Amino acid sequence: MTQGEQRREQPSAGGDWQRNVLRELGGAGGSSPSETGAGDGRGPASARPGEPTLRLVHPAPARPPATAPEEATAPEEATAPEEATAPEAGADDVPGPQVPGPVPSSAPRAPDGPASPARLSGTPAAAGPEPERPATPSVPVRDPRLPASPAPESSPTLDPRLLLALGRPLHGDSVTRRTGRALRKLTSSVNQDVAEQTRIARELQQPVTTGRVVAVTSIRGGVGKSTVSALLGRTLNHYRHDPVLTLEADTALGTLPVRMGAEAVRWTCADLAPILHPSMQLTDVTGYLVPVSDGGWLLPAGRGQVGPPLDMTSYRKVTLALRRYFAVTVADCETLPGEVARTAMDTAHARVVVAPTTAEGVGATRQVLDWLARLPHSALATTVVALVSNTPDTLLDGKTAAGHLKEAGVTVVAVPYDRHLAGGGPIRTDLLSHATQQAVLRLAAEVMGRAVRVR
């Protein structure tokens, strides 16, 4: 009997179709159902050399008999009972192409895989590669060092017409005072001045283990708080070899960018708060800051417009993050009793309270000192008072005012009236009066000495 006659005699459904198909598969090797063990539903008893091992799985559901001629009828694919230990079909299993007609025993068998629609319907699969699945679009990962929103526009610190109206800046000392001081230098010994300058320079250049924050505040605006902050930032940057940052935390149209000589500002303290990331380098951070002409960096609080006040969370995040990159940060805070000012005075390593040389200004500053003395970590020991004279005709005696403030246990440094500072505009340290330069050096040395001692 030929194989075509065997196919015409095999049933279309039931359990005998497996025996017939297995007989055809084993016919080329001369095996019988009794030899292979397929007739009783078990796995192969013994495998002959050169014959593939049949893996048996659940039989496919019965289908109606084919009506096409026997030449177009393809035999069912051989399957095996569930007793065989065939691996489960996974995502890596790919079904092989369907070949009509009996499969010789010497041909390798494709691994079992998930049934395709062509196999379930009995139609031979078309030759060729399967269509590729569309790739899942990948979501781009944003660099945490880049801002989430577009970069803000640069804004000038002052209108160009106002810069022309400022005119030529004055020197802090008059010509008569400068001439007299030059004559005194010729007749007096300079040893004492050199020793004092050396001591101050040593105090300003003390090494720090971590970044130090110096908070500058006052009891009200217009007393010279931003001016003192700019002077401290420029002095520390001149004497120190590590980077120094001057930060503005007062959004009420502060004058710190103007006093520092910045022509335009772009990124503000509030803009930088969500951008800062521990993976950023110093070169990444300085890209958001304003470089100062004679050295140092500036971070303003606004762009010359009335905006929302800086919140305490943003201030804490910015100052804590920037301490990793700058040895000293001078923070020009808002006036007391603002929330940011109270937070800055409580968390800074050193504090400067700017007091005007007036009766009401000195009295209010004394109340602030009494509040600092009640803080749990004795903030009064790291506080210095800058007693500033904003007019040449001061009615209050300077020694009496300083003595009243010293009773609270702080150091008081008197900053005299200076024509260059009183004129406003950018500060030029070479135009400061000699007395102002000495006072600023002493103030910076006192502040730095207290900031370094804090652990």
C-alpha cells in the first residue's frame, strides 16, 4: 500500500489519526507503532540511531474533513501525549514554516512554539519573514542639570539712561585728605600698618573644610544692607584663592546687582532652586551665575521687576546646594522680621546686622541682638554689627551708639560716611576712602574668624 492510499484511509477525527501519522513518520526508518510506543499513547520506548526524538504535547482540536483533492491535503503535524516533558512555549520560541507532506525521519524538527493562525486553520504558511512589530517609542530622559522650563530673558540692572545720569563717580576722600595722608606716610613709620594688614589678610585667608554662609540683614531697608553685602563679597574674593559667591535673597527690588557692577541679570535664586542637582559640577553651576568684573560670582533674587517673595524652602535648598562649590557665600537677606531673614540668621555660620547711626536704628538693632541671644545655639557669639553712617552730619555720637550695642556682647565695626558709596551705582573699591577700606577689612576679618570657628 502506498503512502497516498494510507492517507485516503486515515480517519479525519478521533484518536487513530495519531497512529497513522506516526506510522508514516516512522516508515522511512522501518519502525512500527509497537516499536515507537505511539500506539498506546506513551512516549518512545527506545530511540534508534539517526531517528529524532518525538516531543508529544496535547493534540490539536479536531477539524472537519478536507474537501480538497488528496494532492492538496497536508497531513496534520505530529504531536505527542502530555506525559512527555516538553518545555513550555515562551516569547523566544518561533514557529517553523509548515511543509506539506510527510516529514522524513532524518530531517530536523523545528522547536514547538505558539500556534499561528495558519497552523490552526491548516493552511500552509507563506514563505518569508514574519512582519516586525512596531517599536515602542522610548521616552527621553531629561538631564537633571538642565532646566525644565525655557531659559528666562536677560534684563538690564539699570536703564541705560540712568547709567548716563549717574555721571562720573566720586572718590571717597577729597583731594585734601588724600594729599595729607600721602604726606603723613612719608614722615611716619609703616611697620605698624604692615603688621595690621598682615593680620587681617591671615584672618581672611583661613582655610575652610566646608562652605561657609554669612547672612547680612538689617531692621529696615535703606540703611546700607546691600552695600555692606557687596563690600564683603568683593573683599573676600580679593583676598581668598577659592571661589566666593554673593547671593541676593531679597526680592523687594534689591540693589545688590547694581552695587556689584552687574550689567544684566538672567537666572534668579528662585529659578535655580529646582535646577540644582548633586551631579552638577562647578562649571555647570557657574553657567547660571553672573560673573563679577573683579572676580567672584553673583546670584540675584529678581530681574528688576516686582515678583513673589523668595520662600524659605528655596532659600534653604539653594544655599545648601551651593555650599559644595563656594568657600564663602555672602547672603544679602531681606529685612527682619521676614521669614527668610529669620531662617538665614538661624542657619548661617556668621551674621552681620547693619544698623544706621540713628537713635531709633540703634534701639531696634539692640532688640534684634536680644532675640539672637535667646536662640538655642548662641547665635550672638557669631554676630557682628556694622554701624553705618549714611550722612556726614550725624547727630548721634558714634561711640555712645557702639557702646550701647556692645552691651549685648557683640563686636561693633563702624563704617564711616563715604562719598563714593553715597553716590550709588556700581562700587569701585579703588575709589573708596581709606577709612572705609580699613573698616571693611576689619569687618570681613571679624566675620570670617567667627564663621571658621563654627563646626
